[in-house]
Amino acid sequence: MKTTNYAKSIFTLLLIFAIIITAVILKLLSSVVLPILISILLAFVFYPLCKKLHRLHIPWILCIAAIYIVTFVFFYIVGNLLIASMSSIIGAYPKYEQRFSIIYQTICSKLHIEYDANSSLFANILSLGSARDSIQSLALLLSSTLMSFGKQLTLILLLSVFLLVEMQSLKNKVTIAFSDADLGNTIIKIVTHTVSDVTHFLSIKFIISLITGIIIFVAAFAIGLDFPIVWGFLAFVMNFIPTFGSIASCGLTIIFSILQFYPDFSRVIIIALVLVLTNMILGNIVEPRWEGADLGLSPFIILVSLSFWGWMWGFLGMILAVPLTVIVKIICENVDILKPIAIIIGGKPKMKTLTQGNAGLPFLDSEGDK
């Protein structure tokens, strides 16, 4: 009698259950997991820079301190510029309230919504019950987010600094901790590839996002769009979210340009063209060619990961979606039983030849019909 081996089926079921349980734990413990995860990714990005400085015979601690000081100065300057821009926005509020009132009144007349011309703009908006509730919820969410941001940022910086200190001796620790040489080498290989690929992705993403922000800033400044630093910074930050981030930043900038230049749409069209062309050229042509095939992620999987990690951790989850998917792919590539998952996550695997059963027949994955 033929016996059936259920080991693979049992392992598959256990793997599915493990993934579900892990997702639930990550969702419930997001306040604990997110700072740790961000600090790890931050350490991954700064580690190669520390190594380059360390080759100049600079002590490891001083290398870490120098990189964090430069980073702090950069964000301090950007933060001051943004604060100055926000102050300008508050000062210019009356002008934009009048413009927005005209646009809002036009929309209300088209949609047959009640509008009181003797009341202020916010009074008319708050007269809608759902709008009032939404604004109150948004205000509470913003205040709580700002209060916790400082604590989380301090924790992330401390964790990443201590992790960078530990990473210098990580290889020796893994070698000593795992007596099995193959297992130790596999772990070191996974960590090395993870650091390399995540750093590669984040470095390119940072440069592309910075170039995008600079172009948007220059274009906004050239056509006279108010607060160009804000729109450049918005494009820089949102560009870290694939596809949806660029759409959101373009939409917000175009809406504000309509608000400023209405009823003149000539400059609105110019800034819209600059936004669309910049994001299309840098995001769809320059960035993929620069990254090459190292990441090898399927576009569909990227969108799925954006949805999943966005549901899991909100805005930060969407920013972390691609680096986390890269880490999952690297781990699956180095574990034999999980290699099929790595192939599914990947983008364009090379053509393979089936040597068993159908020798000589080409297996075309995604390279197209030949």
C-alpha cells in the first residue's frame, strides 16, 4: 500500500498559521515593534557609512556620532525652514480663506448644498455634522501624534545607536552562538544581503526623493506658487511611498495651486505638468534603471505590501512596506523550503529549463513569449 507523506502539507498549514499569528501580534504590538523596526532599518542605512569612516582609522563610536550629528543638523535646518513656511501659511490665511470661500460657494451652488454668505467659511463647513466630527477627530489625532512623536524619535535614535555599536561585533557573536557552521554562515549571509539591499534601496530612494523635492521646489518658486519649500518637502517625503505617495503629493500641490491662482488656470497647468513629468521620469525611468535587478520585486507584490503594511501600521507602514518586503524576500531566498515564496515575490526571474520530465522545454516565467 502506498503511504502518503503529509509532512509538506503540515508544514504549509503551520506556516500559514504562523504568518497569521505573527500579523496579529505585529498589529497589537505596533507601538513596541515600530520603533524597534525603524531603528534597525536606520542602523542598516548608517552602517556602511560608519564602515567607510572607520577605514580612516576613526574610532567606531566617533563614526556613529559624526553621522548622527550631520543627520541632526540636516533635519534641524529643514525643520526650521518648514516652521517658517507654516508661520507664513498662518499669516496668509485670510487671503486663502476668501479664495476658498469663493470656490466652496461655487461648489455648493452646483451641488445644491446650503451656504450662508453671512457666515465664515469654517462656520459653513462645520454646519455639516459629518465635517464637524471629522475635523474634531483629526485635531485630536494630530495632537496625540505630536505628543508621542518626540518620545518615539528619542527611543528610535537610542536603539539605532546601540545597535550600530553592536553590529561591529555581530559576525563574531553569530559564529560563537551557533555551533553549526552552515547555520551560522546562512544567518551571516542573510544579514549581509539584508543590509546591502535595504541600504541600496533606501539610498537610491532618498536621492531620487531629494531630486524630486528640489525640482518641485524650483518649479513652484519659478511660477510664483506660495510656500515652495512646503511642496518640495511634501514631494520628498511622499515619494518614499511607491505610486500612492506621488499621487497624493501631486494632488495636494495642484489643489493648492488652484486655490491660489483661481480663476487663472495657466500656471496650474504648468505646475501640474512639472509634477506629473518629474514623477513619471524619475519614478518610472531613472529609479528602476538605477536600482537595476537587485531588488527584483514584483510590482503587484509591492502594491499588495503597501495595502497590507498600510493597514497594519498606517502611514509609517506604507513607507516601510518595500524595505520589509525586501527583507522577507532575502530570508526566503536563503531558506531552501521558502525559495518558492522568494520567486513569487520577485519581479522577473530568468528563463529556466525543465530538466526533469520535459527536458529541453523552455519555461518562460515573465520574460515574454519567445
